Amino acid sequence: MQIQHIAIIMDGNRRFAKRLMLEPWKGHEYGAKKLQEVLEWCKEFKIKIVTLYTLSIQNLFSRPKNELEFILNEFREQFKKILDNNNSVHKEKVKINIIGRIELLPKDLQNLFLKIMEKTKNYSNYILNFAIAYGGQEEITDAVKKVSEDVKSGKIEIKDINEEIVRNALYTGNLPYPDIIIRTGGEKRISNFLLWQSAYSELFFLDKMWPEITKEDFIQVLKEFEKRERRFGR
């Protein structure tokens, strides 16, 4: 059974840093390095779509100012690299999507993200979604607003609203729903992530912090997924 789409809640960066007696936000550096490894594993196992819970909309307003600035600067540094034509994103034809209420972010980041999405919009070998300033309830709310505007403008009638119309109004559009959602860090909850899209996803909760997970952990998730019987409500 080929896995099309994996979504990941990358939890535990701060606790990992504290364990090393570092400032909590320094864990995000380790987390960014781990992400590069995990994306290579996804490529190896021919997983085409990856969605990453990178910064929740709640974190945007609740994290300490110095930590938030560190995270936003990390975004600036890492995403600017993607604009370089020699970046592997272009060599491997990876479409980048930033999903969330990015209008809440600093203007320079908004512009950077828009440039990246424009530059990669025609790529189709892989799709990489970064959920930034994201919340699942907020995504559904924005989808409802979008559908309501279409009703108001006469594009659709209320009687025509169905799952597909709502789906296409979500940030992820008509992408396949995640086959697997992985959460690291030991917590066993979905934390407002892909609430609509995860209806029939297989959930995996790993006790290890995000920077600690290994290729063996990843492979074990894939093997366990193969054993599960997906019923899709049947």
C-alpha cells in the first residue's frame, strides 16, 4: 500500500534543548536539522506529499517574544535558501505551500513565502506543505467564509454544498488527505492540526522528542501502517 501523504506534528524541540541545558528555543535549530533527514527518508520511500505543523496560530501569540523572534528568523534564513536556483527544491521539483493565516506574520515573511510559492507552483514531483500561523479550526472557519462568499456571489447554491466543495476551500485544496499523522514528543492529541483532513488518517504518537527520532523509528511507523486495516468508516 503506497503512502501518498504524511503529516507531522514536530513536537519536543524545546524540551530537547532544556535536556541539553540550552535555551529552550535553541531546540528549533536541532529540529530544523532533523527535518532535512526526515524529508530524505520520505523521498527514499517515495512519499510524495508531506505536511509539517511548523508554527500554530496559538504559538504565534503565546510564545515568549525572544523565542518567537528566533523562530521567525530561522524561517527567514531557511526559506531564503529556497529562492536560490541551485537549491534542491528546484532540482527535485518540489512544490512548496505555506498554509495558514500568513497575513498575521511580518510583511517581509509574507512576501518571502509568496515568492517561494510562486517560484515552485508548477513543480509536481513532490509537495511540501508548511503549516505556519496555522490552526485547524481557523482553517475550517476560513473555508466556511470562502464558501459563503461563493454563495453570496451566486457561484454556487446552498443546496450544492458538499464535502468536495468544502475540501477545495481548505488551505490544502484538493490534495489527498494524510494517510499517516505522526506526533513526536510524547503527547497524544492532534492539537488543532488538519482537523478536517485527518478524519480517517492513521495516527502515530512517538515518545521521542522531534530532534531524537531515527530512521528506524520512521521505518517502524511505515511497517505498522502496513499492518493496519483502513476502513474509512465502513
